[in-house]
Amino acid sequence: MKTARRAARDIVIWVTMTGGIVALVLGQTVIGLIVLAFAIWQLVLVTRRGGGLFVDQRAADRPGKPTVS
């Protein structure tokens, strides 16, 4: 499941980055910059091992007092 989640995350990041570049080339500067900023932000989160788009929330959904691990 983790490999599928990582593959989906990587595909979404690269498609978003490509969409931002295409928008810039086609003259849509504001949209292109916003989409590229989002893609770069997600890429930075992934490189810092923060999870990016898909974060496993199963531990947070358990009943009881939350713990920090």
C-alpha cells in the first residue's frame, strides 16, 4: 500500500509541475505560478520526509489519548 501511495503522490506532483510549466508557456502567468508553487511545496515536503499529499492518518483516528511517536 505504501508503494502505491508513494507512486500516486509522485505522479500528482509531476503532473502538477508539468501543468504549471504548460500554463506559463501558454501565457497564463498567475495560474502557472500558483500551480508551480503548489508542486514545489509538495516536492519540498516529500524531500523532508513529511509525507506530502498522502499522509497516513490511521494512528490519529484511533480512540483514546493521542501519543507522539
